[in-house]
Amino acid sequence: MSLNPKRTVAELKELRELTGDENGAQRLAWTDVWQKARKWFATKLVGLPIEHHYDAAGNNWVALRGASEKTLLIGGHLDSVPNGGWLDGSLNVLAGLEVLRRFAAEFKGRPPVTIRLVDWADEEGARFGRSLLGSSAFAGTHSIAADRVRTDKDGITMEDALRRCGVHMDHFQEAEKERANAAAYIELHIEQGPVLEKLGLPLGVVLGTKGVERHAITFYGQEAHSGATPMKQRKDALAAAAKLALEIRNIAGKHSDAVCTMGSLKTFPGIVTAVVGRCEATLDQRDLDAKVLAQMYREAQEASKRFAAEESCTVEWSRIWSIEPIPFHSHLVELCGQAVREISGNSHRLPSGPLHDAAEVSRAGIPTVMMFVQSLRGISHNKIEDTREEHLEMSVAALDKLATKTVDWILKAN
Ligand SMILES: [Zn+2]
């Protein structure tokens, strides 16, 4: 039996049929539909010479034991956002399954190294606002104390929702055991952005995940009557924020892959007859280079102070969240480039703006790389998320090649 990428596409459609509705994929983590997806996935394992278990954080592991205990990990996530797309996360898992089948067949159930496929629990964080939950437990970077009391929109705590699925947060750290013998981690994912489509390329090599600086910025001015206050005597907090909203485009524009987004802006009192006395904004800045990220953060702070002064306002910053850039393993990036070139004739390299489970695995010190396949219109987390079937098939073939190259590298390196 050789690799059959068409089967991956057929299985993706089967999963879409089973766990989606007219609004898109509904595999929200820790819900019945998500568990249904996992049970369906288990039926695909029947007859394979594998071991299957769930770890202490709810990650779903399939192991094909090899001659060596050294292990190649292949990962993805079956969970989706509500009204999500059919490919985000599940392509990775089902392409990984196809690669595992190929290894099982070619080596009669015993490849040269052990190969383990993981379906991470709750990558999306869509229900409790905590992304990469299962992979962070694996990596030992989880934050149980803060996470267990998180609630969903119905007031159910994360701890209760997980317990319902047989996961006890007190035992989370036992998931770290799964790191034993891990020699490399590879992950295929849809790009979720428009870069590869614009370049006319089916596949890309991911250099790493961008670091993120995420801040709340509040400008303070003076609420005042919109009719009685002359233009020159206003302390207009919105004017200062508006200047910053335009300036972040210049700040990001100096660097080729950097992005800055002011995604939320609230004005107070927020009525038509008052000058804005307080304006609350958020800023999200990302780049793969820590120095660039630090520079953009500094420049945005300086600009905010300048604009506040120009508008006779003051400004305060508070960090919401941040993560450092996570560059992937240079040799695996090289191997991924070879695999992508062999399948598509090109090997464009690009950073990932979104975070992925691969970032957590890399933080745990395991050599890691990701591969992207083109997303049509660059849209994801939406029912219209799509990728050409021929590109999906190419991505399965490229992942398979990357897996073979990585296995060879593991054997040589150890
Ligand atoms: Zn994903």
C-alpha cells in the first residue's frame, strides 16, 4: 500500500459531513461534537499496527512502534472554532494518518524509528479563551491555576468541562511524559493567510511563529460639550488614538513581515454630543525577529506619548499578553524546503502570523518545523475556508517526503 492523498481529501469531507452544519465546522473542544470527531478518527485506526491512548491533558496519541525508540512526532488538532472551516487542524491530523499508514505498510508495521501522531486537545481555545492548551501541557508551559477557573459563555468552568471529558486538570503535568524520546516534530497546516495564493505557490516552508506584543492603551482627555468647546481647547482622547491607529502602519511598514493591528477602540462617554474623554484601544504587534518586535513596541509607545501631548491628553499602557518569536529548527527548515521543492518545484519560506501547537513543541526543545499549504482567498476560521483539492493532495505528499527525510536525519543524528 502506498501513500494515497486522495483518501485524505475523502476523509476530510467525511469529517465535514459528520461534524459540520450549514454554518461550518462545529468541533469546539470539550463538546459532544468534538468527541464525536475523535471517535470517528479512532475508527480510522482499526486494523493498523498501532497503540492508541489519551494523555493526562486530553491529547490523542497514536503510536507506530519502530526499531528505534527515537520518535518522529506528527501533529494537528481536530478541534475547530465555532462556525469554522473544514481544514484548519484536521488536514494536519488526517495527512499525518496517511503518512503513518504509508510507514506501517512500507516497513511491515516496524519503521526504523517510532512514529507518533498527535491530535492536540483544544488548540483553538475558542471556548475558554486559552489557545494551545494540550500542547502547552505537553511542553510544560501550561498555566493551570489561571486556566481552571476560566468560564465559557454559559458560565461552565474549564475545570468542569474538562472533567466531563475525563481530563482532570490536577494531573495535567503528567502529559509531559509524552515528550520522552521525541526527536523531531513536524506539522502541516493551511496557511490561513493570502501570501502563498498571491505568489501562485501551493506550498511553503514555515520559518517559525511570530512573537506577539499585545497591549491595552488608554488615552485620557476631557469629556466636554460638543457644542460649547472650541476646537483649540479640546482634550480629545479619540484624536490621539486615531493618530496612533494610522502611525502603526508606518511602524510596521519598515519591516517586510511585521504586522501591527489596532483591533478594538472604545470611546467614553461615547455619545454624539460629547468630546471623547477616554479612549481605550488595543494593539497587537507581531514579527519573527525579537529585535524588530521590541523596536516596534518602543516606537508605538513613543508615538502614543507624542500624540497624547499634541492633543493635551495622557496615555497609559498595560500588557495583555506577549510571547517571544519561535524560530523553527534550521536543519528541519532545510529538509522541509527540499520536500516542498520536490513536490511543487519551489520552496518559498515564510513566517507564521498565527500561533500553532508547533510553537509549544519547539519551546519544549524538540526540533520542529511546519509546512503551509495555500489557503484560497486567505480566509480561515470561517465556513468559506478552502484549499484546492490538488493542493491538498500535494501537501500530503510533501508531508510524507518531509517525514522520510526527518526519519533519516533522526537515524543519522542519533
Ligand atoms: Zn489550526
